[in-house]
Amino acid sequence: MDHAANGLDDNLLETVLRQKDELRKSDRRVAEVVLAAPGEVVSMTLAQLAKAAGVSEPTVIRFCAAIGCEGFRDLRVKLARSMAFARTTSHTAITSEDDLGAVMTKIFDYNLSNLNWAQSKLDQEAVRAAVDLLAGARRIEFFGFGASGIVARDAQQKFPLFGTPCGAPADAHQMYMTAEMLGDGDVAVGVSNTGHTREIVTALQVAQENGAGTIGITGQPSPMLDHCDVALVVETLENTDLFTPTVSRLSHLVVIDILSTAVSLRRDEAHHQRITQMKARLAQRRGSP
């Protein structure tokens, strides 16, 4: 079984939560029971779940198929797995009554759940195409604002190690000017979880019109991707609750690590030796043994 399948298995409750509003009315009744009492549903028979939801047994079977399960037994197995790994935002919602231990546990669980979900959804071929562009770039510019700006600057710190000039302009006017100066052989990478940030969309559009390769890192299909040669949709379990941490930034940072590592692996041995030497000298300057 591949990683994607494992990710979906572990996140069945997330799948139900996301698809609930799109289900038929009778199927939603089953979804509501599953979300309200997943532990009880794991121990139910088909007839018991149908009765609890006030629907017919065929409706329960139809619900199972609608959320990607191969029947009722598969539903119970995946539901148990989902609970075991605490892969739901409802299980990790932070409240003002939580003590420090609970907050620590919930934030770790929430981030681990998010990374697992993002991995299960990320298109490997799109990542490969992004690596192809970046590995051959003569210059790379990363565009991002706010939390996405932090991701852009993290990328700008990593990629110069591979012998490629990089930038991460933080000002909207600088972004536009930088995009205007890009051309054939250059690559522009836009980072925006919503994909609607006007300045990022404009920068990618201008860069693409000038002949540069363009990559978009975002959380959903969005206008930004209309101007991207490669779309990296990093789906996350973002939640706007007051105490819930922002998880999209962590996922995007991990994707940057994946891209930079993959690009590094394409460099020759001489380059790897220079990196090793640089790190050794840096450690000496830091006073490390």
C-alpha cells in the first residue's frame, strides 16, 4: 500500500468532515453519527448504524462508497485507524480550559495530522516537474507575503547553496520590478496558501509573460495557478479557530525542504564536497567541535 493510501486511511474522519456538506441528505445523517461518536460506530453493526442515523442499511453502504470505503467493514477499519492516530481537527481543537500538557499534545497531534494529510494529497509528478525547473534555473525568485513570506525567505536561504542566485523580495513594488526583470532560464516561485494574494498573482503573471518558468505553492486551486507552469497544491487541515495553530506554513516549509533536497541530489560530487566543506567551516565559526 502506498503513502497516499495510508494517509487517506489515517484521515477518514477528516474525509467525512470535508465531504459532509456535499453528501445527499440521508448520507449526511450517517456522517453526523460517525463524526459525533466515532468510537461507538467502530463497534456497531451495519443495522445498528442505520438505526442510529435513522436511515436504511443500503443508505449506509452508499455512504461508505461516497467517502471512499469498500463497504461497511472497511469503514470501521479505517475509522478505528483514524481515531488511533488522532487525525481529526475535532480531537485536537484547543480550548481556553486546556492545561499546558494538553496544549502541547494537541499542537503536536494537529501538526502531525496535517503533514500526513498534506503528504497524502501532494502530486509527486508535479513535485518532479518543479525540481526539473529549479535544477536548471539560472536564477530563482521566491514571492510571498505574511506567513508565506517566511516560507519564501526560508527558500531563499537554502537554494543559493546549490550555486543558483536567489531572491525573496518582501515589498510589493520590489516583487513587481523583480518579476519584470526575469526572463528565459529564470524561475519564479509564488507561495500563497489561498492563492488569491493579488501581488503574488501579478508577479507570477508578469514573470511568465517575460518567459520565466513559474511554480505555485498553494493550498487549493486558485487564480495564482493560472500563471504557473507547475502547480504544487499542498492541501492542509487549516482551521480558523482562535487557538488553532497555522499549519499551512509548516507544510509549505516541508515542501521547500523536499524541493531543495531533490535539487541538491542532482548536483555533482564536487558540489557536494563544497557544501560539506562549507558546513564544516561554518561549524568551526560557531564554536562547534
